[in-house]
Amino acid sequence: MLGKMQDWPLRLTRVLDHAANVHSRREIVTYEADGSVNRSNWFNVARDARKFARYLEANAIKPGDLKASNSWERIISDDADSAMPPTDFKKQLTEKQKEIIKKWIE
Ligand code: HEM
């Protein structure tokens, strides 16, 4: 969908590309909760976002292959570091919902 103020679709990828092209080396400083400081820039953020998007495209859902579907592995995981939704998230999937997702992938 085109926006009213530009002749290109208002998509997040486009905004990220703009940031990477025009503000490439502008520093992004993040103060983490543990007191550490993380410094990056828009070039790195855009590169990492593309890398992660490619990973998700290839691995999040593999139709017909539950074991190779990283999303499914996370849904059935007991490991607090990888379980999805996160174990401390207020809404969890019911067994019925998991069954629907399982059938959809299979
Ligand atoms: C390859 C698959 C997935 C990856 C890599 C992934 C990654 C992540 C990450 C990094 C977070 C942030 C965790 C944090 O802040 O501690 C997150 C949050 C979350 N994810 Fe996933 N996820 C995946 C699949 C899923 C699936 C399949 C579901 C639902 C069935 C899901 C539901 C959620 C929810 C509800 C949150 C919390 C959002 C919030 O705190 O507001 N994720 N995910």
C-alpha cells in the first residue's frame, strides 16, 4: 500500500534500508538492564535484521517436517531460553492450539 507522502510502500524493510543507507554509521547506544552498554549503528542493525529474516524464512516453518521447524521445536520446548511463547509470558498455548499448529505444519 502506498503512503500519502511518498511514492514507495511504507514497509519496515524500506525504513530500515533508508536508515542503513543514509545514517549508516550513526551510533545506536543501548544501556542494558545489567548496566552494560551496547554500541551499534544502523548498518549493523539492518545487516543483522536481514540475516535473521533469512534464517526465519529457511527454518521457522518447514512444511511437512516438524522436527526441522524451529517454531515447533520452540513451542514444545521446556527450556526457558528457547520456549515460545516465553515461559513467563502471560498467555500460553493450549494443547488444542498446539495440535492445530502441529497439523498445519504436517
Ligand atoms: C523461530 C521461531 C521464533 C523465534 C526465533 C522467536 C524469538 C523470540 C524472541 C527473541 C522473543 C523475545 C524474548 C524476550 O524478550 O525475552 C520472543 C518473544 C515472544 N514470542 Fe517468539 N520466537 C519464535 C516463535 C514464536 C512462536 C511460534 C510463538 C507463538 C506460538 C511465539 C510467541 C512469542 C511471544 C508471545 C513473545 C513475547 C512477546 C512479548 O513479550 O510481548 N514466538 N520470540
